[in-house]
Amino acid sequence: MSREPLSTPARWALTSLALSMLMPSLDTSIANAGLPILATAFDATFQQVQWIVLAYLLAITTLIVSVGRLGDGFGRRRLLLIGIGIFTSASLACALAPGLGWLIGARAVQGVGAAIMFALTVALVSEAVPKSRAGSAMGLLATMSATGTSLGPSLGGLLMTHVGWQAIFLLNVPLGLLNAWLVYRYLPADRAARRRMAFDYSGSAVLVFTLAAYALAMTLEGFTLPLLLASLCGVGLFVVVEKKAKAPLIRLSLFSDRRLSSSLALTLLVTTVMMTTLVVGPFYLHRGLGLSSTMVGVALSIGPLLSAMSGVPAGRLVDRFGARRIVPGALLGMAGGCSLLALLPMRMGLPAYVMPIMVIAVGYALFQAANNTGLMAGVRQDQRGVVSAMLGLARNLGLITGAAVMGAVFALAAGDPTQAPATVIASGLHITFGVAVALMAMALIISRAQFNCRSELAREEAGTANISGD
């Protein structure tokens, strides 16, 4: 496939989208490393300051689909500018917060802006670059996402130690102003003469309730079962509401498209496995291999950094060979990396841990670029916002599920990971990544079914074309 060169305006438009992905990704993890400092600054417990992270993540998870749908009718560029404005203003409010409650509230508002940015950035790719460069653009956005997530803890720790905790939020103010100007100047204006679209307030409210119940079930100890039951009831209620809505938030017929449902399922499974590496890794490196905190941080950064570096090359491979060929290979690579970790002999030390993590990281970068490109290429223009948001939702649910469920598997296998001996930690790692292998096997089965579905559709279209020709 020939690669159309990018014009200067298209390059700046893509830069604006890259910033729109980098900023909220950075703030997903930038406060984590400084939670002890924030606990001291606000004279709070660790459980209390954890909500600085949770409030942000919960706001994104519960709102991302609703704002994606809103962008389809209101105008994606216009809504993205509003989202950047909310994110930047809330960042300033975080830095000026006089108490912990104000900071948590400001972080929740910041999460609203982040939800808008996450939901619309991928959807705007087709309006920013030529179709022949879509894979490379998706790869760049994957790179920005991985870079922000991996850079957050180290940058946050550095700024908090040498400047102050307010600096991690003030950083967003100049970046947000620059990003807003680039979006306003270089992204194509929203199409005019678009009829005002009715918004599904009832469906949005039920979806927010359902997702909040699920997310809280994964993060609040002692309330898991009732909150999970509430989220299941919410799913049933959401289906009923959407069937009756004149302008549904999510057209349930979308899920009859096996390509969409398969892509969302694959995203959830893959991000669950990726979060597993971040949950189990620190305990294995510190208690299993006896590494210092500094070396643990360095080792943990290898995977995300490699994933970030692989994003653009992965996108180019997708442009050249097509998403349908890349996805199974990426999943197979991740399954292979998980298998190596499930069989990892502790006596081989750090290199034996790092090599499988590198394989998983490269596979993840390939998967993101191929899956996102393949899905968005077949989505109608008026559905791009909501489908992009659903991808973001699947990713966030995978991260929450990976942290909670796979963390519980590890804790069950290793007992108390903070006190268990090295051999027990190693056994816990083997069992947890054995479960991860099973998840990747499930992903490969779904990918195979998705491939067969596309092949059948291609044959049907070819047959229709032949009949028309006759």
C-alpha cells in the first residue's frame, strides 16, 4: 500500500492528537509514586490518598462512552477543546487545593476532561491524516499512551522531591494551553449543518451507575459482592432502557457486529494481562529477587518504555501488512511471553524476567496499533466517537480487572506478598501467569473466530459482486 506523505498541517494536527493522548495518560500514573508525600502533606492515611488516583480513574471509566456519543452529535473537535479546557483548569485547581477533599474533587473533574480526550482522540485520526497513514497514526497514539503511563511515576517522583507536589499538576497548564491552540489551529473544523442530535440521558445515567458499581466493586474491600450484583442489575436495566430509547447511547445492534464485539473483548483481555505485569512484577523483583527499590523501578520501566518505542514501527507494519495479519501474531507473542513467565526458574535471575516482559511489551504495541486500526476502518462516520470511547472503556475495565482480579489470584497463590518468602513469591508468579496464558489462549480463539467472520464477509461480498457483474 502506498504511503501518502503528510502535509505540514496534518503533522501539526497529529501532534495535537498525540498531546491529547499523552496528557491524560501521564496523569493516570503521575500521582502514584508520590502518594506517601501527599499523605504527609495532607496528614492523611494511605487509604485516603489512594482516592487521588481512584477518583480520576473512576471518572474516566464511567463517562468515556457518554462523552464519545456526545461528540458524534455535538462535534468532536469542539468537544475535544472543551475537554482540554476542563482538564487544564482542573489541573490548576488540583495544584491550588487547600485540602485533601478539594484535591480529590478536582481530580474527579480532571477525569471528566480526560474522558473526553481519551474518547475523541482515536476517533479524530481519520480527520487528521490520510487513510494510508492511519496505522502509523494509531501507532503514534499507542506510543503516547504507553509513554505517559510509563513516564508518570518517575516524573512525578522527581517533581515532588525537588519542586513540590503541586508541580505534577501545574505541568499540565502550559501543555494544555499549547494543546488547545494546536487543536483549534490545525484540526479540521466540525462539519456544519449537522442536525441537533438527541442525547440519551437515561441511558447515560444507568451506564454511569453500572460502571461505577463495577469499578468500586474492584477497588473497595468488603463491598465486592453487593456492588457486583448492583452492576449486573445495571446491565439488565441498561439493555431495557436502550431498547426503548429513541436515540440510544449505544445501539445494541452494534454488538451484533462480531468484529466490534471481538475487538472490545480482545482489548479487555490484553489490558488485563498487561496490568498483571505491573501488579505482580514489583513483588517478584523486590522479594523474589531481592532487588533494591531503585532497581525495581528501572526493571518495571523496561516493558512500558519498549512498548512506547515500538508503537510507531508497529503502526507502519500494520500499514504494510494489514491489521488482520498482525493481530494474531501479536497475541501469540504475548501468550509466549506469559508462558515463559509461568515457567520462569528463579535461579536465572533478572534477565529471565526481563526478556519475557520485552516480548509481551512488543506484542502489546503491535496489538494496539492493529486492533484499533482494523476496527476504526470499518466504522461509520457518525459512530466513530462512541466506538472509540467503547475501546477506551474496554481498556480501562481491563486495567481495573487486571489490578483487582489478577492481584487477587497472586495474593491467593502467594499468601501475603509483603511477607512471603522468595520461593512462595515465585510460585505465585508462576500460577498468576499460568492464568494469564489461559486468558491469551481465549484471546487467540476470539481472534480466530473474528478472522473467520471477516473471511466469510469477504466471500459474500465477492459473490455479490460477481452476481452483479453477470
